[in-house]
Amino acid sequence: MVRLVALNNPRLAQAFIDYMASRHIEVQMMPEGDGQFALWLKQAEYQVETEAELAIFLENPHAAKYQEASWEVADSRTQQFHYHTPNFMALIKAKAGPFTLLVMLVCTVIYALQIFGLGSQIFQALHFPADPQQKWQLWRWISHALLHFSIAHIAFNLLWWWQFGGDIEKKLGSGKLLQIFVLSAALSGAAQYWVEGANFGGLSGVVYALMGYLWVIGWRRPDKGLFIPRPLVVFMLAWLVLGFVQPFMAIANSAHLVGLLAGCGLAALEGRKKV
């Protein structure tokens, strides 16, 4: 299933569902909380056509053709609205590709093993290279990104990894997401190690790289179909600044900053290519 849009008027959304049903394309409505209802396309092969129709609908949702479609399909559905509650894993998979899901699974398994008493052994095996011998253990340049040290830490990072990484993988493929992951994990890890040593871990440097990539690529290459809402950029940048000015929380500020710069730089280089 493909998530199309969230609306706060379910009856208006039903008009679009009915119109697409008249064209033999199934769209479902699912509640998301806070009065929002998401429209989900059941058959991904119709995504381009459905998104084009949705853009037209949003410009004039009260057009006569949508009302006519509701009358046409009224007999094929009940008069009461039935909003299907989606399966949790179906929601996760709908937005994420295989590499996004793999990283989420690996982070979760590693965190679970840490909880069950293997924290020291896992950290020693996966932390950023801390001596000359370890620098040739190449997995360490990225494996530190898979370490997390609290529920809040892993939940925050996996949420944004799923949100940003899922968008990139769905649009540009697993190879592009893997490229950003490896590059940003290595660079952000090196920066954090240079400032504070090897006692760190987490996906946050990669998350900032993904945010930076989406921010710049949405501006430089809109043809790729990727963007990030401005309020979200402001929030992430504010959190970055807060990490530098507050003295209380242990935050990998250097990893965040260098990750952001890595993502922005990669997107800027791609933005120089001709469309």
C-alpha cells in the first residue's frame, strides 16, 4: 500500500475514494489521530495516475464529477463510513524499503542484546575504532551507528530513520540509501571521535545526513520527487543548536553537525547534474 495524503475531512476524502473507485482503483481511508485521516492506495502500480488525480481533486474537491461518482458507487458501499485500522507492520512496510527495515531490525536486535546483559561485549565489538589496530577493522566505521543506549535514544533515531530513509529508498532505491548511510556514518563517527573519543553510538549522525540530503535535493532537484516540510527542518536545526548550547544532555553534537553537512554536500553535488 502507498500512503497518499492525510486530510481532516473524512467525508471529503470519501468523495475522492468514490471517484477513484469509479475508475476501478481502490483507495482506503485510515485514521491517524488528531482528526487526521490518511488515504492509502492499495495497488502501487496505479500510484502515478492516482497522485495526478489527487492533485486535481485537492484544487477543487467540490467539483461535480466527485459528487456524481459518490452517487454512482453509493450502492456498492454501505452508507456508514468504515475506517479500517491498518496492521502496524503493514504501516511500517508501506513507507520503508528493505534496507530501511534491515537497519531497524539490526538496531532493535542489538539493543535487545544489550538489555539482556551483553552491553559491554557488544560495545567493545562495534564501537568506532579507538586505536591504530582497530582502524583497519572497517566495520567499526559504520557499526557504531547501530548502537543505542536507551529506549528514548533508539525510538527517536529509528523514527526519523524510517521517516527520512524510507522516503529516499522508496524514491531512489536501496543503493542510494546505503550510500548515504555508509558515508555519513563514517564521517560523523570520525568527527565525534576526534572531539570526544570513541564512547558514543547511534543513528543520529546518519539521520541528520538524511535530513540534509532531503532538504537540499528537494530544492536543487525537485524532479526526484523528494522534499521535507520546512517546519521539520526548523525543528531538526533547533535540536542541533540546542545540543551545542545545553550542558546537561550527552548528545553527539559533532556527529550531528558533520552528518548534516555530509547529507547536504552529497545532495548539492547531485544537484549539479543535468535533469
